Amino acid sequence: MATKMSWMFVLSLLFLGVGVVAAEDYAVPGDLDGDLIVSSDELLAAEQDQGAGKITAEELEEIRHISQNYPREIVDSSGREVTIYKPLEKIVIFNSETVEVLRSLKAQDKIIGVGKYTLEDSTYFPELSELPGVGSVWTPDLEAVLELHPDAVFVYATFMNTSADDIQSALQSADPNMVVVRADCFMPESYEAEVEMLGTVLEREEEASEFLEFYKGCLDPIGTVVSGLSEDDKPAVYFESWVDYRTATQGAAWHDKLVMAGGKNLFGDLALSYTDIDPESVIERNPEIVIKLCGAGDQNFGGYDEDDTSEMEALRDAVASRPGWDAIDAAKNDQVYVLSNDILGGAQHFIGVAYLAKLFHPDLFSDLEPAIIHREYLTRFQGLELQGIYIYPEMPA
């Protein structure tokens, strides 16, 4: 059943004269009976049409490709079965993490509309920040989506899932043929499956395989070392988001990344995934290492477009000098760090895990070079040069 939001949206489109999108806009080339599948008989008819000069050789090749390769069945990250009936050439994406994965798969040329945060990140997404905007998951511009006539729309699967559900319901109420694919592209437990799924959806299977080989080549050696550690071997880490005294616990992606890097989350025993804590509890639990996140909220600095360490330095000093922190091992031993969420919270999370592993276990990972991994990721998969500031102070070599 469509939500109240979706029905109000459809009615507003009708009132504005936009109307429900015609099914013909999403017709499958070569499909004559309207079942969205090109049968062998329909392919034969297309071959006869090409011989008679009714369609071009290029059009026949497209029909043959669809007949041989479609439909494609996938299960997206929300657990929904999705059927793709033809190549997706025009895609709208709300979340920038999925935009980044598409660029890793060399499929960015298929993107025709993006969300607010991709538009705002013009340094990291220079070739995409000029595309039409469709708002954010929180405030979507669904009329703008339909005016672009996309073959598919990509939106979060489990993050902001209520808003994402509403977007999907509204779009598919306006056009029942609308393909909506749900993917997060930042959670370690689903990331590999999502890359594989997107490779299938976009006919970029080889690119997905190449990227995942690189991804696993970064994380698997770290996982091998970490799996051999006892709990006593792991440093006690206090992780804090850009909001003071807000931490991540079990069930949070940030928690998982700390554990992957060989850290022991000081507040990993709490029930809520993200929660505010009593400042005194940090002093009582006495962390060996403190990781303070920047890159969002009131601490929106650092990362790819940063070339000045002053704000990260000031934040680090402010955290390390909090009342009572002179008794904390992390502060006493100069183990308070500011880390950019650019490399921990999104599609680049594995880069952040490499930095943390090196930070937590410098002796065990003496040969690990996070900056070199980061450079290869940016140049090989993102088409960018390595720049920016991601951790302060710099880790010892």
C-alpha cells in the first residue's frame, strides 16, 4: 500500500500537470507484446526488420544484447527482489556513497541526477556536481526525479530507511515500472555484496571483481593479524563522533570498523548503536587511544579538500585538554587523534580501517602504508589525485 506521502505526491504531480510517467518511457527495445522480455521470436522479428531497413544495425545489436542478457534478477540490500529488464543507462542516485561505488565501477557516465551532498562536494565529485539535483533523502525533490525520466533510482537500504521507503513508494506509485535499487555502500558487512550486486545491475561485473580484489587485498591481511589477537592485545579505544561525547556501540558501522582494525571499543558494551555518554565515564574507563571524528556537523573540516591542519589541531588540543583528562592514558601518552570521516564513514571506510590498524598496532603493521593504499584507490578507481588531510597528528612511520 502506498504511504500517505506517496499519494499526496502523486496527486500534487497531477495538479501541477506533470502527470504519471507513461510506461512507454521505459519500454524495452524489441519487446513487441509488452511483457518487457525480448523472446527469440521477437529477436527474429527484429532481425527481419533490420534486413528490411526498418531499424539500424545498432538498434538490432541493442535488441540482441537485451534478448541474451535480460531480464536480470537481483536482491538489493533491503532484501527486495528487483528485476532489471534492460540496460540501465540513466540513473538517479540519492546517496553519495553509491555514487562513489559507481565511479569505482567506471559507471559514472550513467548518472544523470544526484543528491544534495554529492552536489555540495564539488572537489571530490567535480564531474558530477554539475548534474541536476534531486534533493536529499530527508527532503527529496521527487518531481525533479521524474522529470529526468531515469531508468532507475538508487537510494539507501537501511540508513534513513523510513525516508527511503517513502521515496520508493512515491516513485513507484507515480510510475509502477520505476526500478528502485536500495544500497548503503558504507557498511562493512554488506559492502562486498553491494559492489557485486551493482556490478550485475550495471553490467560491470569485471570492474566489480577488480575493485573487490583491491578492497580485499587491503582488509584481508589486517583481518588475518587481528584474528590472532587476544582481547588483552587490543588497545582500549574511546571513539567520539563530531558531536561531543557521542560514541558508537555494538550495531554501529563505526564500532565494526574499530573492531576490524584491532581495537577494543571502550563503550562497545552499551545497548544503543549511537549514544551520548556521561563525560565522567570516559575518565573512569581510561582509554589508551582516543579517536575524535571530524568532517560533519560543527566539525566540518579535514578530508579531501583540506590543506590546513589548524582546525584539526585546535580540535585535537581541545579534546586532549578536557577537564580531568590529564588522568587519561591516551592524553598522557599523546594518543589523542582527529580522524576525517571521509575515510571512515563512507565508501572509503576500508582506508580508514587501514589507518586505524596502523595506529592501534604499529609494530604488527610496520609494513602497512595506508597513504599508499589511499593513493591507489583515488587514482585507480576514482580518477583523482591524492590530496587532503585525514588524520592529525600524523602517525609515526
